[in-house]
Amino acid sequence: RRPEHAAGDKMAAPASEGFPALEPGAAPYGNFPNYSRFHPPEGRVRLLPGGLLRSLFPAAPRPLLGLDVGCNSGELSVALYRHLLGLQEGEGSLDQPAAGEDLNLLCCDIDPVLIERAQQFSPFPASISFANLDIMDSAAREPFLSSYLGRFGRSAFDIGFCMSVTMWIHLNHGDSGLREFLSLLSSLCTYLLIEPQPWKCYRAAARRLRKLGRSDFDHFRSLAINGDMAERITQILTRDCAMELVCCFGSTSWDRSLLLFKSNGSNHKGREPSEQEQ
């Protein structure tokens, strides 16, 4: 029987030697070590049109900067990078020495073991950076992100990715934490591609913890933001965070929507708008 798995965890690789697998329910931040066995990256990237970066940024200076929050062990990060740049599977940085001139991707996760694995197996070490970071820890986040952006003379990212991460922020930090997280992403990114977990995933995550005899998530029973989570998150981003919904690229086979938002105040993102973007 296929084990019940976190409906809401972000991508992770099959466990390999030196990286022992955890009991699935023992990952209260979504830091599952075997995620890509259950929800392969292709299930998301196939929904995204080719040439997306060219259409969003027709004349913006390169490299574009991307931020992937909750990257886990990096399989989806790498798949997104390849898809956005039109690289074929198996093409690495040696085959595409100029890839980093088009896009640099910063990927962060709360789990140092998963980040170590991502760094070990990354085919694009020059243009995809993996870092251990709790995005909700402002004391760690702000100097780290400022330092990265400063290397490029930028104050924010062109595009952000938040793939099946919102539930874990919500369960661990409550309604106010989810609002803070979405506000942060909207301030950091001109475009934001987000994949919210539906409410049924919250119930499944709480059920797994109880089956293990662990305490429930601190905030689960007190969350006022609930129900249709894609709609609720869209409301927060559009009403409170000065973003607009650009497109829904459809839903994955595991019933999660891919939503693309754009900041209404994108001109403050650290680069002047091109004529095409005005």
C-alpha cells in the first residue's frame, strides 16, 4: 500500500545512503525526505507554459533573480530552473555555461539535512544557490537576503516560488504568521508563483501527528483562515498585499492550483521598468 504522505509538503528526493528516511508524519514543517516519489516535479512544471520568463520579462536586464521558499532537497527547484530556461533533462551547467546569465535562483529551506542533499546533487551550482534558512526568522532572513540581492545590485527578486509551503507556515505560525509570510513574499518579488495546499491537507497533517502520539499543531484548531485556501490566499494577496492574480495555470493531479500573482507596485523592486513593462 502506498503510504499516506503529506498532502502539502514540498518536494524532496528519495532517501539515499547517508540520508535516512523519516517517518512521514515526523516532519512538522513539511520537510519530508521522500517527497518526489509521491508528487514528482513534472506534475507542476508541465502546467507552466514554455517561454514564461520571456513573456513576463521581455526586455528586463539579465540575470533575472528568483527565490524559491521551502525548496526541500531541490528536485522541484532544479526542474523549474530547467523548464524556465528551456533546458533538457540531463543538461547541466557544463553543457549550458551561459545559463546563469539568464537566471539566478536562491533556494532556501528550514531543514539543513535537505539543503545539504540539494547542494550535493545540484547540476547548476553556479546559478542555483541552496541555503538553510527559516524564512520566518527575520533576524536571520533580512541580512541573508540583503546580502544575496546586494551581489546583483538589487533590492528584490523578479520572481518567487512558494510550492506547497503555505500550509506549513500557517500551521506553525497561525493566521497572523500566514499573513506576515504572504506580505513578505509580495514585498520581495515582482511575480509570485504559489501552490497553496487545500484545507483537506491540513486535516491530514494533523491526523498524522495524532497517529504518532504527538501534540497537535499549536494553531490548527484556532485557524480562522480556512476553507477554500486558494481563494483565501488570493484574497489576502490581492486585498492586503497589493498583488493581482495574473493567471491560474490549472491544477496538479493531487488537486493543487498553480497561481501566478504580480505586484501592483513592481517598480519598487530594485530595477527600472522596461518600455514593454510600463
